[in-house]
Amino acid sequence: MKIINKTKNIVLSENCEMADSFLKRLLGLMFSGKFRDILIKAKRESVEYASIHMMFMNYPIDVVWINSSHVVVDVAGSIPPLSLADRKTWRLYKPKKRAQYVLEISVKRPAETEVGDEIEFKD
């Protein structure tokens, strides 16, 4: 799936996987040895269901939280993987507002996507 920031006319991901089942949502990018992009569809639009952690991650990611109307509600750039030596990484990352989708992408263009931007998903 292609993910496009329609507001800025930027392609955020050329080849993004959809995680819409319980197992795919649970695993996300954990244990992934290679950079890949994933769009997690939360069970329902909320802050709690759209929260993520970085356990068992091997690389930093950018995260874009998107509501059910496909509008960006929050963005976090360069989230580091959990490190046992760095307690700052021991946390949940939550959107500031309710989100239906969590776009996890390899660190690319965090400054170019902003709250309020409209996002398009293309098969």
C-alpha cells in the first residue's frame, strides 16, 4: 500500500503493510531485522488503542497517528528502540488525540508531516 500526505503532496511510504488483525497489530515491527513500514489499524479510534511501545525493536522509527477521517492528529520523529541501559526509552508512546491508525515508518521525513495534514491510503 502507498501512503501519501495529500496536504504536502509527499509519499510517506511506497510499500506499507496493513496490520489489521490482532496478531499483526500485536507484533507490529517487533523483531524486524530490516527496515519496513507498517500501518496499524487500531481496534477502535482512541488514545489507548493507538499507543505503541518500542520493545524488541532494532531501529528507530517515525510515527504518524491518523484519525478515522484520515487526518494527522500527532507525529513523533526518530523514536529510539527500547534500551535496557536508557530508562527514557521505557515508555508507551501515545497520540495527543484519538487515532484510528498508527503509521510506523523508517526514519524519513518527520518535519514534513504535521498535525492537520490529510493522508491517503492507496492499494
